Amino acid sequence: MYATLFYLYCKDDIFTTQEKYFVLFQILVITIIVPVLFFMLLRSTGHVKSMMLPETSQRLIPLVLQCFLYILLVKRSIVIMRYPELHFFFLGALFTTILALVLSLFKIKASLHVAAISGFTIFAIGLNIHLQLHNPYWGALLILLSGIVTSSRLEMDAHTPKELLIGLVIGVLPQLLFLYLWL
């Protein structure tokens, strides 16, 4: 959601207000509302114990769902012809989710929070370069926020340093690969 808001903010003059609201609504439903409702269903059926998903086996179903939602998003809503940069961001997010899913199958836990904030950071820096905004503050702010998120995950004992590093790698790598295609 943050990446979409940032994207629409940076490309303010290209889209109508109605189109911006329509895109934001789609992103809200697909990336927040549906996953929250699905999580509540999984929790009520006992497949998930807590929102932290401490065991890798509990991550499998939510990650598969997230993959399908990202595929729906890039195939039907955020199409490459209309939103090229955002399309590649969500493709990167899809690949990050696939990597997290594969790691979970091998009982390796990655910090999804760190993956998300680091992927968003790369996207924001790339968009700043692509649109020639010459604003180094966005990248600096997001790097600072990445550090805060990482520190909070350590402080809460939600992850080990290894899991945080894995989250950083799976968040950054797909975004860098797709950045090459649209930058």
C-alpha cells in the first residue's frame, strides 16, 4: 500500500483523482482486506496460532494465498502498459513471496517485515532515479525505517539476525532484478 501511495504521489500529474482512488481501493482490497479476512479464517480453524506465524509450517497457506493475490494484481489490475514501475514492483513482491514460500518449505524462516520494507526502499530509490526527482531524503528515510523495523523485530525476539538477513536478501534481490527492466 505504501509503495502504491508513493508511486501515485511521485506521478501525481499523470493520473486523475478517480483513477488514483480506484487503484488504491484495488490495492487495499487485494493486499490488506483479503489477507486479513483469510488470516481470521485460518486462525478460527486452528491452522494459524498467532499473527507472528512463528512456525514455518504456519506460513505456507498465507504465502500461497499472497502469491495468488499478487498474480491477480499484476495480470488484471496493475498492468504494465498503464503502471509500468508499479507493475514491476508487484512482480518483485511476488518473487519475494515465492522465495519466502520456498524457504518455508525447507523450514527456513525469513523476516517478511524486513523483506517488505527493504523491497519498498529499493523501489522508492529506483523511482526517485527513474523520475529524476533528485530527492535523496526518501531513500535515506526508508533506509532509516528499515533499520527501525529490523531493530524492532530483534527487540521483540521475533527473529534471529540470520532470519533478518534472509529477509533483507529476499526483499532486495527481486526488486533489484526488476529495477533493471524499468529503470
